[in-house]
Amino acid sequence: MSDIIRFLERMGEDVRLRDASAAELELALAQAHLEPEHGAAVLAGDAARLQALLGLGTLMAVQLPAEEEEEEEQEDEGEEPPPSEESRRREAVLA
């Protein structure tokens, strides 16, 4: 089983192998000395079959939306915010 995992890892890392033609991929599989069933599943691009051969169960992920935080109302709603230090300096220079 580890041979097929190593081959799949190599296939993911090597762009030439990932984009190889069927003949090139078949040659690489033969050189890797994999089980014939594993090689056939890789050549067919059959991930479900490969998962079954490796004894992997169903892969599942669950996503839930995050709880929305309530927006706090500003106490001084309607009032202008206090002037910043920079705006006070500008007013002093202009005066």
C-alpha cells in the first residue's frame, strides 16, 4: 500500500508526471512496481476504486455558518465623534 501512496505523492509533486500521457503514465506505473489493480485505477482516474482498494472509508466534511455577532449600537448615536489630535492641530495652525 505504501508504494501506491508514494507514487501518488510523486505524481502530485512532479508536473511532468501529473500531465503525462497515458503511455508515459503506464510506463511510470510499471517502473514503480505497483499492484496491477492500483495501476489500473490510476490509469482510469478512478478515485473511488482506488479508495476502495486502499480500504479508505467515505470522506466527509461538515461546514456550519458562524454565529453572527449582534452589532452594538453606539451610545452617542447622532453625535459627531470627538475631533482627532491631528484635526485639532490643523485648526490651531489655521487659527
